[in-house]
Amino acid sequence: MSQLDIKKGTSKHSAYDLRDPHSTTIERHTLAVVVDNEAGVLARVIGLFSGRGYNIESLTVAEIDHTGHRSRITVVTTGTAAVIEQIKAQLGRIVPVHEVHDLTTEGPSVERELALFKVTGTGDARVEALRLADIFRANVVDSTLQSFTFEVTGTSEKIDAFAELMWPLGLTEIARTGVVALSRSERAS
Amino acid sequence: MTQEQMTGAKMVVEALKDQGVEVVFGYPGGAVLPIYDEIFQQNHIRHVLVRHEQGAVHAAEGYARSTGKPGVCLVTSGPGATNAVTGLTDALMDSIPIVVLTGQVPTFMIGNDAFQEADTVGITRPCTKHNWLVRETDKLSETIHQAFHVAVTGRPGPVLVDIPKDVQFADGGYTRPEDVKSHYAPQTKGDMAVIEALVDVIETAERPVIYSGGGVINSGDKASSLLRQLVDMTGFPITSTLMGLGAYPANGKSWLGMLGMHGLYEANLAMHDCDLMINVGARFDDRITGRVQDFSPRSIKAHIDIDPSSINKVIRVELPIIGDVAVVLEDLLTVWKARGAKTNAPAVRDWWAQIEEWRKVDCLKYTQKGKVIKPQHALVRLEELTKDHPKRYICTEVGQHQMWAAQYLNFNEPNRWMTSGGLGTMGYGFPSSIGVQMAHPDGLVINVAGEASWLMNMQEMGTAVQFNLPVKQFILNNERLGMVRQWQELLHGERYSQSWSEALPDFVKLAEAFGAKGIRIESPDDLDEGIKEMLAHDGPVIVDCLVEKHENCFPMIPSGEPHNSMILGENVDTSTAIKEGGGVLV
Ligand SMILES: Cc1cc2nc3c(=O)[nH]c(=O)nc-3n(C[C@H](O)[C@H](O)[C@H](O)COP(=O)(O)OP(=O)(O)OC[C@H]3O[C@@H](n4cnc5c(N)ncnc54)[C@H](O)[C@@H]3O)c2cc1C
Ligand SMILES: Cc1ncc(C[n+]2csc(CCOP(=O)(O)OP(=O)(O)O)c2C)c(N)n1
């Protein structure tokens, strides 16, 4: 047998190393991708995910630097550890991509999503909706005699939970922005 | 900075000149007429008029692969651009640097389903490394310079610049290449700590093997010469993928031959049984790995690759080194030499003894008897009669003949072997040979072809004749879609569904109809004479070499099998050679 002094299956100098490479566990990762805001750049990112069969749970994009024409794309994706590594490497080779950050592994981060909820109803249900909205720190951004439109900000789980409670109270429509996220370190991620 | 003002069309020619472009392969049409008008009025750049845009792209690929410089194409909007798609995909899969310029309808008509409008950047987004639609003449020259930079930097690949007709007519300021800044600069220097770790295992490995690939060719001449140094100094055995042939010379003493599905027995078994595998610029393609779970199960693997996405994509490696082959090998050799250039010589000697045992199987053995030419024999004779030519370039089409060419022809230099590996594009070889000959007017350029593939781009005979390019089309004519037929024999109960080449043209008359020379070789006795006649003719030649119709290409690792379950050559029972289940894979 060979004397080679490297443990099989380990990988030198890779954060990836810390996890089991053959794991079949599906992980959820939030990636921040800084790109040149040029025509077609979003199509490139989306085309990469669909062409290679990766998942997109949510995706948000907007220009963050109007003079440098940079946009930040926040993608929430799922896959095994190996697939997530491959997604990051594939994103990194798109020419207008400047940075790819895995906010899930690169230290603590904060994630927020904004959602609008239209809840229609009268009487007790209407009162109860308002009471719950207060608990969730949801703002009323519009109202009619028959309905409220609430604005909720928080983690995706919080928004899911709010939706869960509102369904029986006359929730008729939801619009969600998808996740945006920043790392909590002092420097730019 | 004052910029020279000129029209967009003039800018295109100016930018190509500044990029050192000598040849453009193209085909005109309405949306590129202003550029063609500029081409007409200058003498720096030669334009080769192909007969189909797919041909232009493959010709540019041949030009690029045989020179290391980017190949350039110019085609019109709509159908011109869509015809280029196969070539772009081919170049993407094989990491070939080419720049394709397409005409587009005027900006104010985009989106209106205008005449010959196609969403070219949309269609080609997944089959280019990057592409651009240029909406302002002021940005045109800068974009073209960027395109060249992206095509050749990092992992090379095809790029496309789509130029609307009004942008070609309008005036704008010309940006010189040296004034263009690009953020695109992939890492070329490898991590020294991992390089040190690789040196550790090079010093102690008992059964090492170097597995080199197209990345060595992409990296350039220096990479090949450093690879040779590494192999010669360590005495480690080396095998290569189809794409890497020639980086290490086939006449070198550590050469095992090609590996993979149709690779040599000794190369595949060395890969399977090694304890250290050093992958230099190859991408663990499925033609190499077979069943991934059983791929070289006991080895520590190092992988040198410039593209981080190639690493751990298919096979997990213990020693990933992201960087350019030449840069990494230079560092590796420096460290290894500084530490005394040690290897575990006694163990490596035993390893070689084992390899020699495998070699005795003589997996490429064939017997030429009777009046029908064995395709292998035809190639052995071709090799014998051309190997001493100092500038021999071989192109191929796709199929059995391609694999036989890889097995029986020897490549001692990089950039002498042009083949479609990743996409496997039938119709690649002939136009590619035109591109190679344009780049090397005094080269001996031979396209080893199957009759079916060759027909896919046969219209390029017109190009070869018009430009008096003495390309030799060496067709191994088995009157079958041979590779398909072989799979049907092995996997589909010999039901030869649609794998016969019916109604073939008379290739000799076909050559003559184009004003070229045609030669038919029908018997083994005429082979040498026919080949010599082909070589002696100063002009394009088609050789119709009639070969055994049902010959199979062996060795073969059936899809989804490990390296040590290889089907060897003669006397196999092909009806039972492949197990159930092998058929789902390609
Ligand atoms: C009918 C048929 C049968 C085939 N059978 C076989 C077979 O038996 N054996 C075989 O080998 N192939 C075979 N092929 C070809 C196969 O499909 C692949 O194309 C080939 O194996 C890939 O070669 P490669 O790994 O060298 O990678 P390439 O496609 O050449 O990729 C090069 C790799 O090097 C990297 N690279 C590029 N530039 C640099 C640089 N400067 N520095 C560092 N890295 C760089 C790239 O990122 C990439 O990972 C067959 C093809 C056909 C059509
Ligand atoms: C454009 C394209 N279509 C189909 C195929 C599938 N295919 C692979 S090899 C082959 C047969 C090639 O026949 P020929 O060129 O005569 O070569 P041979 O195998 O007989 O040497 C076919 C159809 C392909 N590779 N490319």
C-alpha cells in the first residue's frame, strides 16, 4: 500500500474541506454576487442556474453603485455541499461578475425580506388581523373599508409565519421581494 | 486624450489590425456590408470566403488551435449568426479562443422582427464565454479589444460581438488596445502551500501517473516544455487526453499513449491502479472517468487547472491547484529541484515493470490480411509516410476514424492535432483543416475523415479550391456511420438503424467537379502509392480510401464502467461484451 502522507478525501486549503464532500444533505445558501450592471447580466446568471440544473429559491437584483454601474444579486439556492461549491465557481467565471460571497459560510450575516399582504375582511377577523400585524411589527400601508395592506420585513421564516396566521383571516394576495442579505463583518463582504 | 474619429465599420478593421489579426474567415450579408466595404479597401487583413458560416467558425478554430492565437470570423445577422452556433459551442467545449463578429439589424429596429433579425446575444449567451451587443459606435473598438482579451485570457473560449448596422455607419472615437482597461484577470499563480504538498507526494509516490490534457496546449509552448522536463526528470509515466496529444511527445520514453474510453490498456490501468495522479490541465471528462465511483479508487489526486469550476466538479481531489499550467509547473519544478529532485526511484521502477506487463497485451494489435484495407492499417501507413514531415498537422472529423487517428498517429509537438473532443462535431475537420492551412501555408495539413462526417461540410471544397489550399482530405470510407454502427452492434443487438451511408457520391468525381484532385484507394497494395500521390499533389486532394465496413474501434471502456473492465481488440464476442444498463449513457 502507498505511503503517501495525505488523507484520502481531504482537500488542502479549502473551506469546503470542513464538510463531508460526499454528503447528500441539501443545504440552503445565500449568495451575494456583485456584477457590472450591463445588458444581459441577469440573464447570464439565471441561464447558468437553469442550464446546469441548479435551484433558485429567491433572487433579487438592483444597482447598488450608480457611478460604477455595479449591481448586487442576492440568490438563495439549495444543493449538496459539492453542488454549492460548483455554483459559486460557475458564478465566478461569468465575465461581468466581480465578487461571489457565500453569506451562509463566510461568518455571520443578516437577511431580510420585505412582503406586502392584502387581507380582506370585516368584523372580528379584521380586528384580529390588525392585532397580529402589530405583534409582527407589520405596517399598514393602505386600507379600505374591506381590506388592509400590510408591509412586513424580516427573515423569510417570519414572513412565512405571518402568512400562515393571515390565511384564515382573509389573506388574498402576497407580494414578496425575495431575500437581501449583508455580512455582519465591519468590512465590505 | 484625443481619439481618432472614424465610422464603426472602419473601426472594426482598425481594431482587428491592432490586434494583429491576419486572417478573417467570413461570409457577407446585408447587416455587415459596411464592414465588407472597409475590408475591400485595405490590404492588411486577408478575408477567406467560406461556403457556410459553420465552416468559418471551425476554420477559425483550426487556425487558433494550430497557432495559439485567436481565430476570427465575420458573419451577417440572423441566419449568418445562427449558422455559427455549432462552431461556437464546439469552441466553448474545447476551450478554443475565437472572436466572432456578427452584423445586427439597426438599433432602432431591434425587437421588431426586422428582416434577418435574430436575438444573437440571447441565442449565443450559453455557447460563448462572453458576448456583447454594441449600441454605440464610441464603444465599438473598446468592446472588440475587450473581446480579444476575454477570448485568450484565463480558460480560453469563444466570444461574440454583435454590431448593429447603424453602429457600423455612424462615426465615433477609436480607442486603442493599450487604452482599454479590463477587470477580467483570472488567477494564474498557484497556491505555493499546495504546490509544496504536491512535491511531498512526488518524492514518496510509488505508483505515480501524470494525466495531462488540453490545458497544457492552451497554456502554450512553455507549458509543454515544462511538462516534458517534469516527466523526464521524475521518470513518471504520462498519459494524455484526446485534447492534450502532443504536449508530451509520443516518441518520449515515458509515454503511455492516450487514456479514456478508447485509450490504451496500459494508460487506463495505470490510471486505475496509481497511488498518485497528477492532472495537468485536464477536466476529468466522462470519456476518461467511466464510472465515477470506481475511478482510480486508491490514488491521491492533484489537479492543476486555471478554471476553479473544473476543480472538484466531477472528481474530488486532495491537491487542487488553481493556476496556469506553465506558471504552476515552473513553481513546482523550482520547489522540487530546490529540495533535491527526489523520487521514490525503486518503487517507480517496479511500477514501470508492472506497466510493461500491461503493455505486452499490445492492445492496438490488428491483422491486415486479405484484399480489404483495415482502417488501422491505412493510418499506420499514413503515419509512416508523413511522420518525417517537419510541419505535419492533423485534423479529424468525429467517429471511429477520429479514435483510430488518435491511437495510430503520433504527435511529438503541441498544436499539431485539431479535433472536436467535447462536442464531437461531425463536420469539424474539413473546415478546420482550411484554417490550419491558412495559418501554415507550407504545412502538410491532413484531415482524417469518415465519409459521413466529411459530407457535413463538404461545401468547403469551394473554399479550398478558391484559395488554393493544398489540404489533404483522407477519407476512411466504410460506407457506415461507423461509430454509431459500432454502438448498435454492442448495445442494440446489431439492429443497424439508419447507420448506413447510402447514396454516397463518387468522391473522385466530386473532387474533380470542384476542380480538385481525387484519388481512390481500394486495396492494401495500393495504399502507399495512393498516399504518396496525395502528398505529391500541390493542391486540395480528396482520397477515398475504401476500408473494412464493420471494423470496431478497440480498446473500449463501455460507458459507465471502470477502467479495469475494458473490451480489448480482436476476437471479442460483441453481442455480450456490454452489460445491460450500459446503454443509457452516451
Ligand atoms: C467519439 C469521441 C470519443 C472520445 N473518446 C475519448 C477518449 O477515449 N479519451 C479521451 O481522452 N478523450 C476522448 N474524447 C474527448 C472527450 O470527449 C473530451 O473532449 C476530452 O477528454 C477532454 O480533454 P481534457 O480533459 O484535456 O479537457 P479540455 O476540454 O481540453 O479542457 C482543458 C482543461 O484545462 C483547463 N485549462 C485551460 N487552459 C488552461 C491553462 N492555461 N492552465 C491550466 N489549465 C487550463 C480548462 O479549464 C479545462 O479544465 C472523445 C471524443 C469523441 C468525440
Ligand atoms: C453533428 C453530429 N451529428 C451526429 C453525431 C453522432 N455521431 C457520432 S460518430 C457518427 C458517425 C460518424 O460516421 P463517419 O464520419 O463516417 O465516421 P466513422 O465512425 O465511420 O469513422 C455519428 C452520426 C455527431 N457526433 N455529430
